[in-house]
Amino acid sequence: MSFEVRRTPFRKILVANRSEIALRVMRTARHLGYGVVAVYSDADRDAMHVREADEAVRIGGPLPSQSYLNIEAIIDAAKSAGADAVHPGYGFLAENEEFADACRDAGLVFIGPSPESIKAMGNKAGAKAILQAAGVPCVPGYQGADQSDAVMLAEARKIGFPVMIKAVAGGGGRGMRLAPDAAAFPDFLRSARSEAQGAFGDATVILERAIVNPRHIEIQVFGDRHGNAIHLGERDCSVQRRHQKLIEEAPSPVVSPELRARMGAVAVKAARSIGYEGAGTLEFLLDESVDFYFMEMNTRLQVEHPVTEAITGLDLVELQLRIAAGEPLGLRQEDVNFSGHAIEARLCSEDAAHDFMPQSGKIALWQMPDELRVEHALQSGCEIPPFYDSMIAKVIAHGTTREEARRRLIRGLEHAVAFGVITNREFLAACLRHPAFAAGEATTAFIAQYRDQLLMPRAEAQAALAALLLHVTGRHAPRWKKGRTLAATFAVPARLELDGKIHELEIVRERDGGYVASLEGRNVGFEIDELGRDSIRFRVNGLAESARFFRDGDGLYLQHHGATLAVRDLTLAVPAGAAVGGSDGKVRAAMNGRIVAVLVRQGERVEAGQPVMTLEAMKMEHVHTAPVCGTISAIDVAEGEQVTTGKIVVEIEASPPA
């Protein structure tokens, strides 16, 4: 097999991506002496990756299709900045053979595999065909060229439900739907195609038999143009929501050295078969019998690459850059050693309690733990736009043992502060604490199986503490002083909203200087030891505790015992007269985003819970349903329209169920 040889080294790299991965690539590129160029959309004009680059070039509007998926604009940006190489990061165009081809045609080094390799392995259907021919077990399914609705449904029936629908391009859980039966299949097929088109520019999908409760195991490989190929062990990525990974670890708690060698050999054989160059990952499903089935290959750097770096001591981006410059890999398989255990948690701006609904907005206070590796591109006061992925940081812990890494990551998450936007920080910590995860027993069904345990309700004491903080930090509150008072104060009423519920409380300061909060018939006593600008030390029943908080007008963000509370002070607010939660017949956008499908017509009869509109935000689709039975009286948006949180999109004139 012949390999293309680059005749000149590169000196300046354009990173065709954004946020934390752009910064990650820049860090290693600078360490090796390369200049770095950033690109940005209008939404990212003031982003950290733009400020940190040597140069930055605007490439278009806020939507990915206008900017980070705009091949022509990115090639033009590289030329205008004098870059001679392009690193695609992950997501967006990272697995797009047309982009890799365009870079080659423009005389730019594409830091990744060849367009031919991307086409062969980046396309899920093509990759399965190659590996099946090589004798590698694959998940049974359909990857044919006929994508008509009728053929897809017929093939799904042949496979047998439940069936997994998967986009052939890209990854990250986008364009994936689990269709439980034939009746639901058409809607899931439409949704998967729409999401795949928006995320990757390709609506083609394949079908696979759904394997029940598997492990998601992936093998990291590297190849060079000199014919060398190795693997760097496995990562276990079984903890997922919406088919997107949340927690990854290396090594897997269930992969033995013998199984690692077998899976690694299969992965290396696949890479060698196409002369693969650069970083790649082969993903497998591991069933309860410890049999593995190939799913797909990601022809790029993975989000979770830091856990492999932690246990091997290698810089995977550095390997990418050296291989792209024409250097040999410089590693034999026997040179790869593993040390300890690493776990990564993806911190996302999403509401786990409400079906992981993505969140956008302003970060009021951002502080990450110094003792752990944290990949992010945020600071206090910055905006999280609604147009891109909801992942805002990766928190990585390494330990001598899995248990040590798990403990360190839990503690790091408990002390991380992200006020202003709802995140999954608390949910991640709950996953790591759960006995099933601690025992190494988590499969891809972990979150669905234990969801109620992972979403524990708030303690009454936390609501009382929030009310106390609102009382002592309010604009008109008397200045707090430690110690006794001349006399007890009268009870001060308080009304606050927490987790969508309204709480009525009373706060009394007693002569000894302590406070009593009365909540729903229960009294909670507090003694304040210290009150700072964003922290409080206090005692409850003699136990000294501390909490962090941030006051934002009538809002309060409180972090206590690892939980983050977003509280709104309604004490002086006029009680809302309208019905709550859309029961007034109005469907409101749950987040900023773009309308991709209006599923009803004016005058149509709908039942409560019936889908009426689909909104795309942060590269995922979110179905909005009718809150009541009735008739569609107005449709206030059109497909393709950008909407803001709370905008009325559909109106229903309520009537009794049919």
C-alpha cells in the first residue's frame, strides 16, 4: 500500500472548532512551537478560544451551518491567516471527508486521517462492511442505499424491534433514536434524519438490532504513514443519556488483559487494513456473555481522550501533530504501559431533572477545582450560547486505583462552582456515588434503571438555608452582626421558588443571635459564624457547615452538600394569576433554539401529551407536547424560526378529552 508523503512541514495550525477542544489543541500546538489560529461564529466573538489564539478569523453566523460547518469559509480563513495546517477537533467537520479533501486541494495539511480513510471508516455503513469482510462480529442491521421510508420500515421489521436508528456520519449520540415498535418507527426515523442533517449535513441513517443492557467499550488506535499501528487500550463509556456519554473511564472494570488484547488486535487490524493515519477509535458493544460487536469507528480525537492520556502518560494531540508532519509513530505496542485508573465526567449545561433539557445563558460565577484536570473555556460573566453542544467542561481524576479516582472526582465535582445556568454537576456526582457504579456494574441502562435514585429531592433544610440567605443578604436587610441581640425580632415572612415549587416560610432572629426558619410546620435553627461576599459558615444542631452562594437580584444560587439550588425570591412579587406549566393552553419554548418541525395544523384536535412542535437547541431535538386536550387555535411560529425561552409557539383552546 502506498502512502502520501507531505513534502514540507507546517508551521501554523488553524483549529476548525470552538470552546474547550480548541484550547486543548492550541495548548499542545504551542508547546511544540506552532502558531495557532482560531475561527469563530458571531455567537463566539468574545469566546476564550478566540482571545487565546495568535489570530482569529470570523467565519459566519451563529448557526453551525453558517460557520463551523461552512467548509468554504474555514478554508478561506486558513488562507487569509497564512495557516498551512488544519486541526478539526471533534464534532462539526472532524469526520467529513469533503472537508479533509478540501484541505488537501487547498494545500493544507489536514491533521487527521486521509479523506479515503474517513470515507471508509467514518461512514458507519462502510465501516461495518469492511470489518464484516475481515471477520469481525458486527451488530446485525441494515446499511443499504435505499433510504425510502417504506424500505426502512420493512428492514426494521426484519431485524426485529426494538431497533436502533443511527446517523451514518458523525457521532456523539446525535441522529440516534431507539424505536420500540413499528408504530413509533416513522416519527423516530424523521427525527433522527433531521438531527443528523443539522449536525453533520447528511441525513443518511442505518438500522441496528438493539442489544439489551450492553457495555459501551471503545479502543483507541493510532497509525502512521509508515505502516505502523498500535492501540492504547480501552475506555468504558457505558454511563450515557440520550445515547451520549456522560462518564468515561480507563481501564474498564470488566475488561481483562486477555479481552483487551483480543479487542486491541481487532482494532489494529482494522486500522492497518486501510493504512489508517492519526488518531481513531473503534467502538464496540460488550454483552453480558462478554462477546463484543463492532458498532462504528470515530476517525478523530475523542472527547474522552484525557482518560487515556492519564493512564498512558502520552499526549494524544502531540501524537496527532507529529504523525501529520510525517514522523513515524515512535511507539511499539510493547512500549505502551498503563498506570492507575482515570475517570472523566462531562459537565453539561442541562437540567437532569427535566429530561436533560439543555440550558443557555450567563455564567454568574465559575470556579473549577485546582487539584483535578479540567478542560473548559469559561469564566465568570461569559455567555453559553444556545447553538452548540451542551457540554461546557470535562473534569478528569486519576488515581492509583479506581476507587481513589472515583473519590477524587466526586470531591472535585462537589467543590466545582457553576452558578447562573443549571448544570448536571450534582447528577454526575450522584452517578459516581451510586453503589452500582462504585461496584463497576454500570451498563448503558444505568441512568434509565436508577434515574429516580439519581434525582433525589431537595432537603427541607436546604430550602430553609436559602430563605435565610435571602433574608440576610437582601438589599434592604439590616447588616448582619455576630452575637446576641437586644430582643428577638418579629417573624418575617418569606416566599421563594425552588425546583418549580413555591415555599412559604418565616424567619425569626432570636436573642442569642441565632435564626429560626419555619417551613411547612418544621423549625430549622441556624447560627451564623461567618458571612462573606459569596460564602457562609453556620451551625445546625451544633454541626458546623459551610456553603457557597451568589446573589443575582431576586435570584440566589446556593451550593451546599454538593447540591446546587437556584432560588427566586417571590416575597415581594405579585402572585401569578395565570395557570402554571402551560395549563393555560399555551405551549412555550422550553429554551432558546430553532423550530425544526411544526407537527399540528390550526383547527386540529389534539390530546394532552401529543407532540405539537420540535425545537432544536445545542445540536439536539426536543419535542414539545400539548399540555391540555383541545383544538389548536393558533400557531405562532414557522419552521426555521429562532425563538427565545418562554416564547408562545402554539395555542390550544382547551376542551374535555374526546
